[in-house]
Amino acid sequence: MAKRGSVAVYLTRRLVQLVFVLAGVSLVVFVTMHVLPGDVATLMLGDRATTQQLTDLRHQLGLDQPVFVQYLRFADDALTGDFGRSLRTNSPAFQEVWFAFPVTIQLAVASLVIASLLGCRSGVCRHQAQFGL
């Protein structure tokens, strides 16, 4: 029988690893958003925006701050549940994701059912081909 302490140690170790994984993922997302071509301010205001309008929006969004300050703000906002606003609808981004969540679950369940059916059928066919009935 396994010791209780070993389970607690395992869970603690996994939770510590989770913190590092989440930090790594947030860093990858942040860096990816910064190296992609394009500018958020131009995307939001359009190509006809004046230089002053772009400068003002960049300042409002904090894009004129050093990159490490932007990352710290990004991480702090994410930890407090503020995922920003949608560029398309200007509503909270989390609300947009939450709205699409039921459809995502339906798609995941449908793909799981199809994969299970096909996997079981191919396993039965393979077993019959190898060993016969």
C-alpha cells in the first residue's frame, strides 16, 4: 500500500511544475504577440488614423512602456482575470471565449465519439485479421 506522504509530495511537485509551465506558456504567448507583424494600434484604429491618434492609443494601451513592464502588466492582468478587450467587438475577451465555450465542448465530444468508434472498430478489425474469429 502506498504511503500518504508520497501522494502529497507528488501532488506538491506537480503543482510547482504547473506554476513553471504556466509562466512559460504566458511568456511564449506574450513574445509571440510581440514578434508577429502588425501593430495593435493600427489594427484598432485602421490605416487612416493619424500619427497622433496612434501615439495616444499606444500610450493608453501601455505599448510605449519597456517590454518587461508590458509583460508584468500582462501577467498581472491575466492572474486577476482581466484578459483585455476583443479587438473585433470591444467587449471583454473572456466573454467572447465563454460565449464560444459550449460549441467547443460539443465539437470536442463529437470528435471523441468519432475517434472512439473508429478506434474500436479498427482494433476489432486488426484483431480479426491477426487471430481470426
